[in-house]
Amino acid sequence: MLLYIHVPFCRRKCRYCAFHSLEMGAATVVRDYVETLLRELALWGDRMGGVPVTSIFFGGGTPSLLPARTIGTILDRVGKAFAVQPGAEISMEANPESLTRPSELRTLLKVGVNRLSMGVQCLDDAMLHTLGRPHRAREALDAFRAVRAAGFQNVGMDLIWGLPGQTLRQWMQQLKEVVRLRPDHLSCYGLTLEPGTPLEDDCATGRLDLPPERAQAAMFMDGAELLETEGYIHYEISNFARMGFQCRHNLGYWEGEDYLGLGPSAASTLGGLRWNNPEDHAAWTRQVDEGRVGAEAELLTPQTRVLELIMLRLRTARGLRVKAYRELTGRDFLRDHKRLVHLLHREGLLRIRDGYLRLTRSGMLVSNSILERLFEDTEALMALPVDTPASPLPDAGQTDGQTGGLTGGQVAEAVARGVAGRDGPPDAASAAAPPSPPPAPPAGRSHG
């Protein structure tokens, strides 16, 4: 199982960010959050009885705003509640301005954090100001060097391309500057204008202009080519890593592993069930105090599971295994989508090899359009009879709505069934997706 811990605090909210976050307030607010989180951990530990955990991810928000000793306390309680496996990946998102104290960095290492994901976003001070980021380019570079000096051997950076006013030349120059530092992992996201954010309003009203579509396409294609030339593996649409440094937590999402989310707004998918914690801090605290964690769980519909299988697997370089589709649906993917697969293959957008369908880099560039068409075709096919019995799925008549609020025992029973060797149901994608996708998983995105 994967464990995600949402830390909602930020120094201030970035102008492009739509994730749940709170401005860092009084110490009592942070203390109350930590105390509630520890109670939530204990509740799940009591119900799940030492389930193995292979990855822990602190996301946010800005988890690095918490004192390192507090992170250590949380990890200690995680170890009491679950069976954290030897060599587990323990990641934490961090902003450069919160990585300035060598003693704190050394303490983070000491308490068990072994991977940092730095929210750099770009190396242009004017663009950082436009984004509302609290750091400057020089701070980001200095923070990376400080993290290395403290002893971290697995450090990644998040970057955003397609920013207002950004040119292809600027993007490529920034990538080259980043590559000279040799980070172990790079997440390169195209800017998404989230409704209701200040940046979206600036672009909608003409105060800011995004780069032309052709320039944005070149940023993706040329950037990926540069990174591969520099030894980075393009293992998912937005993610690149040196050999052996792929983010195991996010790979778990894309490969459909179960995950438990803790903290306000955190999402969970366990044993064929899915739920989100309340976003409101008071409502989340009340739910924990009443012992109702997981009470709003819903059974995943067969349709959701199939669409997520297609969406998540095609995001990765490994691709969609045709056999996995048949095991889930009882149908043949190549026969179901014969005309579309032929068209995509002819246009150089899709390759078929060793039983896997993989998007080419050109296919990744237009993946949302491809997935939208696949979704439409799959939804139409779901009503047709299958050739062979599908692998066990909830009965369609039982999955259209909420389960009526499962008890903690019912959730725990379903989780126990799911974690004990089941090929877990697909989870949500971490980046923007076509219509009808499931909710996004809690990590693996450009944090604010």
C-alpha cells in the first residue's frame, strides 16, 4: 500500500494553484493539525492491523514548513500503525525558501525522509513573480546545493513550461541550467489554467498571454529530447529520471496500487473503494474525532476501473498491457478499438510491441485527445456482452452511488481483502485528463 499525507500549509497561495492549502497561521493551528493527523493515523492502524506500506509521500501545501522533528514524530507513528517495508521510499515536497537550514535538512534525513521533490517551477524571477512563488531563482539553486550538501541522494525538481510570456529559447535555457545541477528526477508540467485562480483570470482578461500552441508543443518535444540526451529516462508523460530514480510512489498510482490518504482533502483508493477526506479543516477534524474515517467510501464502478486502466497505463512509457484490459473486461482491446488503433499507429502516435500499447512522444503530446476518443468508444462498448467472464468487479447495479456510509469495520474488511494480493483497481491521473476522469490522486503534480 502507498501512504499519502497531506500537509495543507503554505506561506502564501500561488496564483496558479487550485490545490487545497492554507496560509501558514498561528502555531496552535499547526499543532491542532498534527494532533488530528496522529489520531487519524491511529484509527487506521487499529482497523488495518499492520498493512505493509512501500511508499510514504508528504504532499501539500508545503510539507517542508513543518519542523523536521514533527515529520519525525509523524513517521514514528506511521511505523507503529503500519508495517513500513525496508527500503521504503519516503518523499517530501519542499519549496526552496524552506530548505535554508542545514541542521533541519540533516534532521529530515535522520528521521527517515530519503527523497525530496523541490517546487522550483522556473528559473526566471519575473515569471516566478507572475506565478506568485515566494522564492527567487538564486534561492532555488542555492537550496538544491544545500540539500545535496546535507546528504540527500535522491532529489527531484518540479518545473512548469508554457508560462505567460515564455519563449521556447527561455525554456530550453532553463532546462540546460537545471541539468547542469544533475537532479535525480525532473517533473516537467505544462501550465494548466485552473478556473477561479488569479492567473486564470489574468489570462482570460488579456492581462497575460500564453505562448502559442506551436511554441508549447516545441517546449514539450524539444525539452524531452534534451533530457533524454542528458541521460534522463522519459518514463511518464511529465516525468523524467536518471536510471533507478523513478518515483516509486507515483509509479504505484499509475500501476493501480492501493493508496491511503491522510489529512484534509486527501484521497484514498483501497480494496475497490474510493473516498476523499473533507477539505474543510474543521470538518476533517470532526470526522476524525467521531471515528468516521472512510465513512463516505464509494464502490468503484466497472466503467471507472476500465477507463482508469486505459488512462493511467497509457501515460507511462511501459504502456497498456492488452492482457490487463482483457482480464478486467473480458474483451479484446485491439478488436474493440481496431480502427482507432490502426489510425494512431499509421500516424506515428502509437506503437504495439510485446503485448503492450505505448504512446510515442508525439502521441503523448496529444494524449488528452487520444484518451477522450478511447473513453467515448469504451463507454459505448461497456454495454455490450463480453466474450469471457471478467475478473471480479462490483455488480453494476450496486456501484452507481454511495454505499450509504460504510462503517469502519466494513471499510477495514474491504481494505484487508484488497491489500492481500489483489491486482488493485486503477487510480486517477495526476495531470489534466479528458472528460469523465476520476478524481486526481494526491501526489505527483506541480505543488504550490
